[in-house]
Amino acid sequence: MRTRLSQIVVDAADPASLVRFWAALLGGEPVDRARGWSHLDAPGFPRLAFQPVPESKAGKNRLHLDVAVDAVDDATRVAVGLGASAVGAPVTDDQGSFQVLRDPEGNEFCLVSG
């Protein structure tokens, strides 16, 4: 059996708003779909789809996105300006640097370089 990753689906209270945050961060055009879904085909990423759910996010993500950037500090400023929030300070280790952030609905993701 041969498989491939088709899309990553994120639960969202407001998919139309959340897809616009990710489009501003990653590039690409947000698409609003039937039944409240939205998606984004950002360059270099699998499709990101956002499905409406009635419950709010609770706890830490079991899966998160690592977004490669040239400069973590600069990219963090941009992400925060778009509505993300930083979690702690940037970390540098033998793999490079990263900053944990939360998108406007609280989903964790990392900006990474190195």
C-alpha cells in the first residue's frame, strides 16, 4: 500500500478567521468551504484545513507544526503582529533555534531555524 499526506486538519472555533491568520503567516489564499470549513494551500506545505468544532481547545496539542524561517526573532515579531502569542523565550540547542507560539485559537506551533 502506498500512502501520502493529503492535508492537516485543525479543529477551530472560527475556521474562516483562523485560515486568514495562517495565510498571512505562510502565504497562499484562504478558501472558505461549505459547512463552515476553510483551507489553505500554502507554498511548501500540505493543505491546511480548518474544521468547525463547538468545543474550545483544552490542553496542549499532541501534534504541532514546525515552520522553517531564516531568523526566529524576526519571524516571531511578524507572527505576534498577526495575532500569535509567544510561549516562553526562544531556545537554541545543537539543532538550531526555535520559538514556541500559539495561533489566535491557542494551537501551538514552532518557528525553527538551523
